[in-house]
Amino acid sequence: MATWTGLEKAVYASHSVMSDPQQLQHQYDALPADPKTLCAIVQGLLIHVLHGAKYGISLSQDCMSELCLESIPAMLERIQERDSRPLTETRTPENRLPATCRDYALFLCSMLRHHDIPARLRVGFETYFRQGRFGDHWICEYWNQEDKRWVRVDAQLDAVHLRSFDIQFDPFDLPEGAYYTAGSMWQRCSEGEIDPLSCGALNEWGMSYVRANVIRDLLCVNKIENFPWDGAVLANKPEATLTSEDQALVARTAACIAPDVLVPEVFELYRHHPVLHAHRLTLMGMTADPPVSCA
């Protein structure tokens, strides 16, 4: 059973560096607060970089550079350059911004936080795109005040995705077993319940990928929503070089984010262990982000 504290409300209802629309906040003025409607709006702005064919278009190599737009203001500026209409107006597929699952989740999170609704990104593994595989996937979860629980939403799953992958469940309230957070997956793999070689993405599969996602999920609940290909010292270490201390820290991290996020433990864990600190791979080189403030 998820718990709820005033600290969680204060932290997750406020913007992060990545989610804050900053000077473009006025573009959110006409947005509703309903998560389902917000998902439809996000889906009308973005198109997943790997799924253009499902919408009848081919994404050019030139579009790939737009995947380097990491913050909401940067993405909003490019969306407006492509089509200056209000965000509530659905773009044609060719005019949508190429994106990853992280971008869908970040946009939904940003819009929810604009309405003072606690929301955060989660990193883990889906079960619904490829049978028998657990694919790397980022989603958003928000606090449902009426039900007193965190609700997980896959903002990427529009009608095209639901039909293409024959998805029957409600994407606005992911059921148990459809999605595993990274901490939960690490625990299942460690206990032999799931083969880690079935977890990953593209040409990278295995326990090292699961471990890296554990660290990425810790970053996200610390409101450091970097790119999916970014990591940290402990996330990037080869499996064969892990020490017993490293393994213990990964286990402790997983326990702090699964089955529930423990607040303020996740903030303290990040603050006191430099090997968990975020490293962002940017065009300017590797940089580090500070932890979220709990003050």
C-alpha cells in the first residue's frame, strides 16, 4: 500500500529543471487537469521515433537531432516552430516532434505539475510491445487524491499503439503485471523469477541493463529526468567489475523504489552516494546534476 506525506506533495507537485516550461508557461494556460485528456494532447504533439511507419510516415535522419531536446522549454519551442497553433490542436503525424517514451512521460508530468498535481517519471520495463520480452520503458505516475494512490499512465499508448500491439488494458491506469518498475524487476531477476536476459532494449539485454534502470529510476524520483541513455557511475560499471559493496547499494536502491517509493529515503540515498549521481552525456561532454532539495 502506497503511503502519502506532505513532503511528497511539496516535492512532486512542483517542477523540476526538466519539467518547468519557464517562459513558455503561458502555453499551458488552456490545458485541462484531466490526465486522460492531457495524454491525448501529448499524443497530438509527439511521434515516437521508432514508430513513424505506424502513422504512415518515414522519419528522416534529420529528425534524429530533435531527440537531443531534453527540457520541456526546448521541446515546446520546436513544437511551435513546426506548428504555431495552441497545444490543444492535434498536429498531423509529419508535424509532430520525434520523441522517445521519456518525452511522452515528461510532457504529461509537466502538465500535471502545472495543475499542482503530484507527478513523477518512472523507469522500468513493459510487457506489451514484444511477447516474452520486458522492454525498457518510461512512464508517468501521478497521485490520485480521490483514490489515495499513485496511478501509472503510459502517455505513449494512443489508439494507433493500442491497435498495433493489441493492447486490451487501460493505458491510463496500468494494471499489475503490465509494467514493472526497475527496482521491482531487479528484485525479480535477483530471485530467479525472471531471466534478466529478457530485459533491455535494442541490442542491450541483461542484468547490467536492469541495474542501470534502477539507478535511472532513482534519478527520476529525485526529479532528475535525464535522457534514457544517460546514467551514473554505478549504472555504467560492467557487471563483472561490481564489488560486494556495489551490489549491496543496488539492492538498497531497489528496495527504496520498489514496491513503493520511500520518501525521504530516496533523496538521502542519492545525496550520500556519489556513484549514484547523474551523469548526462551531452554534446558538450559529461556533466553532473545535483540532487533535489528536500528543504
